[in-house]
Amino acid sequence: MKLYYSPGACSLADHIALHEAGLKFDHEKVDLKAKTTESGGDFTEINPKGYVPALEVADGVVLTENIAILGWIADQKASLAPAGDMGRYWLLEMLAFISTEIHKSFKPFFSGAGDDEKAKAKAAIEKRFGQIADMMEGDYLFGEQVSVADAYLFVMLLWAGKTGVGVPDDLAAFHERMMARDAVHTAMKHEGLN
Ligand SMILES: N[C@@H](CCC(=O)N[C@@H](CS)C(=O)NCC(=O)O)C(=O)O
């Protein structure tokens, strides 16, 4: 199994989740501008969409999209999703919310947009952070057990720190809890982010 990633990008969520799941995997860094892999390969042959994350789960079987990859990782370790008949759907609901309402809203900060667009994005993300803080059921999104969605939310909070997006106190405390986890430390160290 191999994770294609870029340091500090959304692929960090998958990187953390793979460690939380205790899975063995290789990593390969991707140059997102050149669309090349660290070993000199053409990344668009791995993921024709040209973005990370991509997870090669078996020879020639490549899964892309955070929602799908994080869902797959949760299927490898049951505790990384909420329990019960509806657990899988609560997880998908949360991953979709983070992906479409938070992750994508950061685009103006990374695409050289003007101040107006950035201010609108900041307000939109802060509103969503307020909503997700209200959804937290305990130390983590679904209670006392970390889930793959927590890894995704953690990366969004890292980006908030870099872009000046405000974070409610509950999420700042969650960020600190996540920073203390071995899986987070290991993934960040590997990506050169410590
Ligand atoms: N729809 C994708 C988007 C992934 C994405 O936004 N990847 C960014 C890094 S966080 C990227 O690789 N951007 C480079 C590019 O699009 O060329 C997903 O949710 O996984």
C-alpha cells in the first residue's frame, strides 16, 4: 500500500488516519506543480486528476478522494468510525461536510484570490467551524474515540492557523488533543511539519 501525499496538504488527514489504523504503508511525495512523484514518475499516471491524496491499496488499484480514502481506512479499523447501524452514514455525513463546506472553502487562500474573496471565505469557514464545534460529542467529533473525520478536521485547523481563519475555543482544544496523538506526531514528522 502506498500513499501519495504533499506535505501539509489534505493528504495529511489520510496519512494520520493510516497510522491511527495501524496499517503498514509506503509513502511517496508528490510535486503538485510539476505533477511528478519523488521517484521521478508522472503523477498523472497514478491519479489523472493530478491531485493528492491517492492511495494505492493493492497493485494497480488506486483510490482517490479524501471521502473515499478515509472511508476505506475506517473500514480497516472499526473504531475509526462511529458504532451502530448508522455509524457508516454519520461518518460519510461528517466527511462530506468537512470536504465540501470547509476544505473547498479554503480555495481562495491557495489560489492567489483577492482580499475580498479571502474575507468571504474566512467568514464562511468560521461559520462552519462554529457548526462543527457544536456537533462535537466529546473529546472527538463522535465522542471519546478518534475517527478518520477527526484527522480531516485537524488538517483544516492547521490550515486555519496558517491563513488567519478564526477557530472557536473548543476546536483549539481539540487541535491540542490531536497534536498529542502518536499518529499525528508520526505523520507530521514524516512530512517535515514538526
Ligand atoms: N476532491 C479532492 C481534492 C483534493 C485536493 O484538493 N488536493 C489538493 C491538496 S489539498 C491538491 O492536490 N491540489 C493540487 C492540484 O489540484 O493541482 C479530494 O477531496 O480528495
